[in-house]
Amino acid sequence: MAQPLVVKKDDDLDEEEYYSPFLGIEKGAVLQEARVFHDPQLDARRCCQVITKLLYLLNQGDTFTKVEATEVFFATTKLFQSKDAGLRRMVYLMIKELSPSADEVIIVTSSLMKDMNSKTDMYRANAIRVLCRIIDSTLLTQIERYLKQAIVDKNPVVASAALVSGIYLLQTSPEVVKRWSNEVQEAVQSRAALVQFHALALLHQIRQNDRLAVSKLVTSLTRGSVRSPLAQCLLIRYTSQVIRESGMNTQGGDRPFFDFLESCLRNKAEMVILEAARAITDLNGVTSRELTPAITVLQLFLSSSKPVLRFAAVRTLNKVASTHPLAVTNCNIDMESLISDQNRSIATLAITTLLKTGNESSVDRLMKQMTNFMSDIADEFKIVVVEAIRSLCLKFPLKYRSLMNFLSNILREEGGFDYKKAIVDSIIILIRDIPDAKESGLFHLCEFIEDCEFTYLSTQILHFLGNEGPKTSDPSKYIRYIYNRVILENATVRASAVSTLAKFGALVDALKPRIFVLLRRCLFDGDDEVRDRATLYIKLLDGEATVGETEKDVTDFLFGSLDVPLANLEASLRNYEPSEVPFDISSVPKETKSQPLAEKKATGKKSTGPASAVNGPVPTIDASYEKLLSSIPEFAGFGKLFKSSTPFELTEAETEYSVNVVKHIYDGHVVLQYNCTNTIPEQLLEEVVVFVDASEAEEFSEVASKPLRSLPYDSPGQAFVAFEKPEGVLATGKFSNILKFIVKEVDSSTGEAEDDGVEDEYQLEDFEIISADYMLKVGISNFRNAWESMDPESERVDEYGLGVRESLAEAVSAVISILGMQPCEGTDVVQNNSRSHTCLLSGVFIGNVKVLVRLSFGISGPKEVAMKLAVRSDDPEVSDRIHEIVANG
């Protein structure tokens, strides 16, 4: 027998220990023990122990072979002869976990059906649960009558078992379960709490796809027929769903069923009160008047003697404080008392809520209270506190000293990477947004980097220091901290420190001689990257190597963000063949690729040449497009290709002909590439040409058309149509298309086509050329630096009303789609229930004009979205055009 494992029950308790009875059990040994199931005189207690071990093995992930599972199953069925109630329950569990095959189910079905009609309610309930887990739809129809009777059984255990089985069967046999609606509705009126709960859950699942039926269900039940607290919680959730889907009466501001939610706040059951309060606070566009009763009951729970109630209340209030801080301020006194709560989770939520709702005068007091318990909470809670402090500092910038000192102190304490990164990110944001905090913030970062154990954070700080340090009143004081990294750190950090030193040398003339000395020392470093960087920067700063004609070019090289995606640059460098012609970075595609072109394959369709990529979220410029178009004499004089769109499908899936179009944009022309595939083996298409009707695109005039001579079965080909458009004009419009061709029948035995053919045509879908087609999605690594490097005179700012939107996320997505630009720094993601959001976009407009956009969104109570649009570009006229695109979009 295996020795029991001694396990510490809780590290925070005294030397209390307990024993695990499952240490060292092996499947083979347990299967041998299962032979006791065959004994003529069954030992019920020993059989229960063996089944427990088998269940433990199954739940720990051990798998039984087909033979082992069959032997255990047949052995278990023999235990039905025992009258021991405890053993019978274990048998039910074992059969359910083994999930026997269809052949084996037949053997045990008779015993289970006998138990289902037993006079013992415990047998009946468990037999129903097991049967419904192992039978198929055929057998289900045979026992359907018994299940419907069980749903309205007087015994609540049996009724609940039948209802829970119905919830499970709804996934596999929905049509059968839907026939039980009358019985389930009767069960909803049951006096038993669990029966009412399970019946309501099943009834809602039966009707969930019928919005009107769900609304009627909620209407009938909110009149007071539901007494079970569990069922009431379910009803509150369903009511919230109906409210969300029905919206709000914009004239009177009334919500359907809101009175019911408010009445639940006066319920006797605490779980119902909490569920109702949470439902009210989660309503879309909830007003302060609607929040008041929910906040009042949550405030009462803050002083409850039950930790779970305090936790639930403060967690809900913490969430509300993010969107309606003023509504929570009345609870501040109660929450301050929770800062010293023994439960650290409650204390953390209380203090972060206070940080969101507190005023300027309470900041110092909160800082003192936080210092006492930061060391007692886990990193995940510490991160929440750090983010709350950052928001508070941005809210009250005059308090930056005390908040910055607090962040600096906790930065020097023990903690994991995510926690330290959250602090560093917060300090960097505060330095950027609060000018007065720059000097102290940089000094705190320099102190931290001396003992930083995380390479990523060290390089992040050095990069930021190189951008901000030279702009301070005394840049020289940071040189010591930076050069210490060259001496003491690993190769990655040393290389980053060398770049930072070079930035100081480029921007601060007084420091250049000192920087030269330090960089020359780096020439003897043991790492190639460090030596190469030092060599490059020495030559650049000394004027021996040039990256341009002016000092500004050198500065841009050191500080400017890389304007081509790293993945594209890597691919271009790998494809570059060494020759007398140097590598030209301007040849690297600037478009952000969602994935390599070779990995993009159309689902269920054959390749169509260079345009075989499926419709993706981000267009790409591929060298194959440029090579193909430049080889066609009609298009050779159009100049450099600016952008190629993703293929747009012009036919439905599984049709006889598959056609999509790729839009190739030039400065003065647009070439439409129609990728065609013949999916009929018995046909050969010849003289395939696309007739394009551009009557709804008046600024375009057709200048060339290149038909496809032959299109055999499953052999993709391309037809082209070229249009001229005015240069410098944002020409848009709709294009209608008809595919015309000659059809020739193909002999399936010889593969030869007939000599004579029949003219035919095929109507294709319409498509449009839109404003976004003239914009390349180009990502940048540092939006702030790129924004500040652009001429402020090119900035154009205006405000727009976007009307009623379901959410801020929908509005942000719509504007990004209209502009066709690349979101930066993850700002396209909007947090749930957020009332405001800032989105940063970058791109290159036709004519190779760099464009940056800063979007500020806000949403009011009735879901009215307002937007402030700020644009900077290399050309002020392009900034105006971006506003025109949004205004017309």
C-alpha cells in the first residue's frame, strides 16, 4: 500500500498537516483492485474505495484503453445487485464518467430504467442524470415520457435532476427538449427553490433564440411569481439582457423593466440585492439618477460583517468609479475604513476606488495609508494600484511629487516583471504628460536602472532617456548612469546604452567631446553589436559618415522612428543579393502586412496567381504585383505603383466561375486586375474580357483593356482594365462588371475542346474605389516622437458628431475603416464601458505624404458619440483632405 503524502494545508497557518490518500496510486494496481467487483459477497465499503480511486485517476487525466474501460464498465454493472445506497451512488458516478459506447449502453440501460421507476427517490434522480448523459437520440424518444413526468414530480430532487438533464440534452437533441415547454413552465411555478431555478434556466435556453419569446417570459415573471433567490438572480440577468436589446426610450429616458430591477434592491436575499445592483451599474448609458439606489445598498454592504458581501460591494463600486466617480464619492468614508481590512483583496479594491473618486486634498493621506499594505498584497493587485495612481496623478498634476515619490519607492521593492513594467510605464507617461515631473521622473528611472534585473526594462528606460534626457536643464548628470550600463550590463543593454550616449552627443554640443571618449572605449567591447554601433555613431558624430546632407539628417537617423515595418525590412534584406548596387531602404514596402503572402490561402478556392491572397484586414504591396504590371506594355508608363488592395470577391462561393478584383493604385491611373478561375471541367473559356461600367465613377476614363485569351479548367488567369484619373484628385466611385467569354465544350475522354464555341456572359458583383484606397497603412514605433517631429503648422483640428452608436468601439472601428490608416500602440482597442477613448493612426497618403491622426472620442448618455480629429502631415493640403474624407464619410 502506498504511503500517504504529508502536505502543508496552508503556509499562513501553524504546522497543521493533513494526509493525501491518493499519493502514489498507479492505474495498474487500481485495476487489479477492481476485481473485488466480481466477489460473490460484495464488500460495499471496499468497492466504494476502489471506485473513488478510479474516479480520481480519470479526473487527473489518466486514460483507460478500450479494453481497460470495457472491463471496468462490465465489472461496475455487476454492482447493481448491491442494495447499499452509498455504493449505488458511486456506481452512477462511475458509469457517467466512463461514457460507455453505444454497444455497452444497452447492457446498463435496463438497470437504469428500472431505477428510474424505483420507489427510492435518490435512485430515480441519479438514474435520470446518468441515462441522459449516455443515451443517444433514439433511446431518448423511448424515455421521453418518463422525463416529462419527472419534471413535474413532487420530489424536488427528481424534478431538478430531470431539468438539469434537459439543459444537457438541449445541446444534443434540441427538438425533443423543446417539446417539454409546458412541463417546464409548470416547474417554474414550483415552491422548491432549486426546481424553480433549474426550470427557469431551461425555459430561457429553449427560447433564447426568439427575442420576443424571451421578452414575454421576462414580462410574465417580473410580476412576482418567482420566489427562489437563485431563480430571481437568473431573472435579473435575463431582464438586463432584454433591457440591453430593447434600448432606452430617448424621449422620456425610461427603460423597460427598470422598476423591477429597482424593486429587487429591497429583496430579503442578499444575493438578489447584489445581482440587481450589479445589473443596474452595468446598464449601457446608466444615469446618476438610476445609479443612486444601487449605490445606496452597496454602501450598506461595505459595513457588513460578512467578508464576501464587503468584497462584492467594493468590487462593484470600483467598476462604477471608472465611469461615474462622482456617484461613488458618498461611499468614500466607508471605503477608507476598509483599507485596514484583513482581507487584502478588499483593501486593494477599496484604495483603488478611493484613488478614482478622491479629491486633491485626500491624495497625501491615501499615499500614507497605501504604504502600509503594499508589501502584503500580490503583484496582480499591486499593478491595479499603480494604474490607479497613474490616473490620479494625471487628474491632479500638482500632486506629482508625492505620487512620483511613491512610485519610486515601490519600484525599488521586490516584485515581478509585470509589476515593475507597470511602474516604469506609469512614470514614463507622467513624464510625458506633466512637464514639471520630467527631472524627478528621469532621476528615479536612473536610480532604478542601476539595480534593474530585467533586460527589457533597462533597454526601455535607456531608449526613453535618450529621447528626453538631452532636453533637460542639465543633461550631463545622466551620462554616468548610462555609461555604467555599458560597463556592467549584458550585451543587449550595453548596445542600447551606446545608442543612448550617441543621442546625447548629437543633441548636446557641450557633451560631444565626452561622448566621443566614452564611445571609443566601447570599440573594445566583446560584443559585435556594441562595437558596430559605437563605430557607426563615432563616424556619424565626427562627420566621417553621412546619412544626409545636414545635421538634421543625422538627428533624424538617431531619433526618428523606422518608417518601414521590421518584418518587411527583414524580408527585403533576406531577398537582397549582394552586388555593386547597394541596398536601398526605399525599396522596402511600407505597408503593414498581416501575414506573409505565401501563407495567405483562399479557403475553398484555387490560387489565382499573384492575387491569390484571401480578403485580409490589411492590404499589401507585393513584388509580384509590380513585376507583373511592369511586364505589360500598356501599363509600363503609369509610373511607380503606390498600393495594391486585397482581393475583393465578385462572385459567390461554389459558383461556376470564381472572380475577384485587385485595385492597383497609381498617381494618375487605377488598374483593375480580375483574377478568374473556371471551375467547370467540361468547359474551356476563350477571349475572356471584363466590361466595366464606370458611369457612377465620372472622374475615371477607361484607357486600356487586356483580355485573357484562354481559361482552362482549374487554371487561374488574369484580365485587366486600366482607368485614367486626374492627378491630385481623390477620385471615388462605383464600378459595375460583366464577364464576357466564348464557351467551348471539352471532351472528357480526350480532353480536347470543340472548334466552335458559344458567346456567353456572367454578371459580377459591383465594387467601389473609396478614399481608403489612397492610403497606405504604415505603422510607427513611437507616435509621440513622430507627431512632435512634424510641422505644427500642418496641423488641422476639428470636431464631429458621429450620431448614435452602440458603443465607442463601433465608432472607433468605423472611423479607422473610413480613413484606411494603421492604428498605433494598440489604441484601436477600446475598454468595455469606456466613456472616452483616444486612438492614434498613421499612414502614407498617395504621393508619399506621411500622415498622423489623433482621434479623441466621447460618448454621452443617449449613446451620442462626438469626435475630435487632429491631423498632421508633410503637406497641409493633405491634412485638409483627411478632414474632408471624415466629413463626407
